Amino acid sequence: MASVTPRMVNRLGGVAESTIAALDLLTSPEIVELLSTLQRASAVLTPLLGQIAEIGPGAGMEGLAERVMNAVAAGANEVGVPPRPVRVGEMLRLLRQDPAVAIALRFFLGFVRSMWSPVPSE
Amino acid sequence: MHKRLLIVGAGTGGLMVANFVARDLYLEIERGDIDVTLLGEQDTYTYQPGFLYVAFDLMRPAQLMRPVRELLAPGVQFIHDRALRIDAGGHQVTRAQGEPLAYDVLVLATGSGLNLEEVPGMGEGAHWFYTLDGALRLRDALRHWQGGRLVLTVGVPHKCPVAPLEFTMMFEEWTRRRGVRNKTEIVYSYPLGRAHSIESVADWAASELEARDVKIETFFNLESVDPEHRVAHALEGTDLSYDLLVAVPAHKGDDLGASSQLAEAGNWYPTDRQSLRLHSQEDIFVLGDATNLPISKAGSVAHFQAEVLADNLVGLLTEGSPPFNHYNGRAFCFIETGLERATFIAFDYDHPPTVPEPTNAVHWFKQTYNRIHWANLKAVM
């Protein structure tokens, strides 16, 4: 039977550290808060997901982006979590500059939606 | 009410306390209610237990070092500067290059260093593996080793109490692998009347060393070294000639304690054994090597103390509660018994250790831990 070797341990250590770091990042307060906020906003965001796919680099995107971010911010305000105007502003800037960010956001939101059922509308 | 936690020393204890507290109090830090500041003379952290492996060409220095800033939890402010003096009455720490830092609660994690001046000739005549430079010099000497007499001496107190045993047993196997064991004589000396300060470890070590044909010289307190004639002189009058002298130098605390008139002999801070509070100071705590506690100066001790202290600091900073969590003297040390086997000891104030049979698995566990130690420092594991 093959023994453990120093190179195996080096590799194992590297993988273990990366995994621990990734888990730590995914469970950081910011990410958990973001996911919770998105979950709370999902009733508003879900109908928008279909529209995002059709977005091009036109004026319509800005309006939709504003609605998305407002929904996120509103979701945050509902439970008293402080909104993050700086981060929201930065995301809006990216959305305006680069349509690819909007597409990435769509995939991210789709991922979030797959994790939780949409909150029923009142 | 705004509270300022200042931690002096960016080693194992300082980093862990800062990160534990910052992770627990991230909301308070984000709101600006609490500041966590780490003041460190070095902006690169070095994993000191790795020096032993560097000496045998088993780890590279780059594997042992990380920038301090990469090891901080969000919310910890790092200041790269040297603390010069603690003004306990004025609640501030003066430093070399900037304005004094005010604090409400101060943590001293200033570690320990080598006391080379204590033994004339040691700096010139001996090698050691307790600094990176020393480990690299020893590595170079070992690369040229063709046989002869290696003498190991131990000064007290020193970090990692089992490291001298580890080095001796690793060296013995290393000479066998290089085919020079039959040309090599190994002498392990110790300042007490047995092979280790802990009786159960001493008994175990004596049989392990005898089985490896290592000579044990007890009651050997190194007094001076004659580099020219390659002789180590002991206070007891014994002389040991050598071809390679590997000394474990005695350690001393950081000068900050002395300059602040808060430390006792050896620059160790008089520390309460349970609360880790500096004697006669309500708002100052000490952990790791810097204490005067009769326990091992080891990374694991700093780790266990950091967990206890962080709990108490969170209570103190948020509710003003007195220390409720007590440190019980807990320590854990791996012991390499060669190049592919290891054992460990675990003990506390009231329970001395026993030494289990060395195994291959413990050795590889230790090797893995050496490489993921960073996650411990970041307080994510």
C-alpha cells in the first residue's frame, strides 16, 4: 500500500485551506445578509428574471436595474437591515457599464431562486 | 458607548484574539461602537514550529510566512509599528513612528525571543532552530554533515518544550537515512536530573533515546561555549566536546514589559493563571509566551488562551462583565519521534500528560496541520 508523501500533504493542505476559506466566505455575515435580502425580495425579483434575459445595452436596462436594486433595498429595509447605498450604487454603475454584469446577475438570481421558493404575493 | 480594544503583538496569540473578537462583534465594529486594533512590529507572520522542518530540508521558508494583513478577519485594523511603552494609568501605548494609541482594554501578546547574551560564545559556536536564520544556518550545516559528534543543549525557559526531543529523534533517523549513523554520536543534554521537565515525558523520552543509542547527559546547564576548541561548558563543571553544537537558547520576554515597568524578571508579565489578567491591572490581559505562568510556551497554549480571553473580552466590551471564562492550563504538543512517526501530549494545570505510542497517522496529521495552520489564525477553524 502506498504511503502518504510530503507532496500529497502539501496538496491536501492547500485544498483544505482553500475549502475552508471558501466556506468562510460563503458564510460571512455579508453573504448571508445578501442572500437573506434577496430571498425577502424574491416576490418582486422573480417576475423580473424573465425580462432580464431580453435586456440589451439600451435605456430599458437602466430602468430595470433600478427596479431590481430598489427591490433589494426595499427587502433590506423591511426587516431593518441597513441598506448599503455604496454597494448598491456600485452595482448600478456596473450594470449600466456592462450588460454582461446584468446577465451574471440573472444567473445569480436564478441560483438564489432555485434555493428558495418565491415568497407568495400579498 | 465606544470601546477600543488594542492588542499588542501580531503572533499566534495576538492574531487569534483579534480575529475571534472581530468575528463575534462584527456588528458592533461595523456600527463603530467597538474598535479592534492590532499593533505589530512585524507585518509578516512566521509559523515558528516550521523551523524544525526547515533545518532538515523538509519545509521551505516561504511555506511558513504570510503577510499579517492577509490573516486578519474583517474589522481588525492593523498598525505596523513597534510599541515602546505602556502608560497603564493614561490608558495608552506609545509607539516608534506614530501617535500614541489609546485603549479601553489592552491585550499583551508580545511573545518571547532568544536570550543569546546569557551564554558567552553561544552566538558564535552554536546552531539553533528557533529563528528562521538559525534554522537556515543549521540546514546548511546538516547538508554537509558526514559524521561526528552532535551535542544538543537546552536552556530554560524556552518555547515548545518538546522540540529538543523532536530534533534529536529526527536527527537520529536522518543520519540513518543518509548512511552516516555509524559515524555519528548523538548527545542529548538537559539542565535537570532527567530528560524532560515533565516527569512522564522524561520517562518516556529516556527509553526512546536509549533505544536509539543516544547518550543522555543530565544536569547540564550551559554556561559558555568555546567555539575555537569546540567545547560546551556547563555550570556543573562538565565539558562536552562537539563537532556540531545545537543549542536551544533560553528565552526572555519582550522589552516592552521592562520599559513599562509592568514585567518581572525575564520580562515576563505577572499574569493571573485563570483570567489571564495582568496583576494589579483591571484593563490589561496577557497571553501566550509573554506570561509568567508555569506552563509551556507553545502555540497551542496561545490558541487555547485566545479562545478563553476572546470570550471574556466580548463580555467586557459589550456588557462590562468581569472575566467569566477561566483558562485551565490546557496545552497540546505534537512530538515528532522521527521522520515518519509522531505522538502527542495533552495536559493542563491539574492533569499531567501521558505519552501514547507514536504512529504514522499522528505524524501526517501534524504535517497537514502545519499547512492549514492559517485557518486557525484567521479563526475560521
